[in-house]
Amino acid sequence: VRHGLMLVGETFSGKTKVLNTLRNALTSLKDDPSGLYAAVALYTLNPKSITMGQLYGQFDDISHEWTDGVLAVTYRVAATANPVERQWVMFDGPVDAIWIENMNTVLDDNKKL
């Protein structure tokens, strides 16, 4: 199941620290007898540090080959990881209208990539 959410705030307001604290808290509760909690694996990307093609993948017009982007590779790693752990892929960086619209398409209601 894929879900997307945004943690927004001013620069240096502690958004990353809050997310890491939540991850650490949930992971520390993984042995709780209720079974409600699981360890969390976190994959962090800065979408503004690379091009859109490098992030999502791109088609090479010359060789006619598709090259997966960092996000596709990260999703593949998360999908094949330990099924007991929760897999979180986090974009940690400034929000950009282009990449957020592309991410919205990936997370749309039909849940198809």
C-alpha cells in the first residue's frame, strides 16, 4: 500500500528531526506484544539535487534505452526489503511544483505505476 504525505515548515524548523524521531520511536516499539508497531526503514532523497530524468528515469533518444531513476531504484529496493519492516521513502528538500506534480501522478488513486 502506498501513501503520500507532506511534512512542511520553514527551513531549519526541525522537520527531518521530527520524522527521524517518529521512525526511531516506532522502531523501538517493534517488539511490543500488541503487534501494532514495526521497524521502519527510511530512504532519504533530495529531489532538487538531481535532474527530473535522474530522479524518475529517462528514455535515451539515441540508444532507445530506458534508464531507471534514483526513485525507481529506491522503490525496487524497498519493495524487495524485509516485509516485516515498514518502508518509508522520503524526499527531503524544497518543494518544487514539477516534481511534486510527478509524485502526485505516481501516488494517484489507481495505485498503478
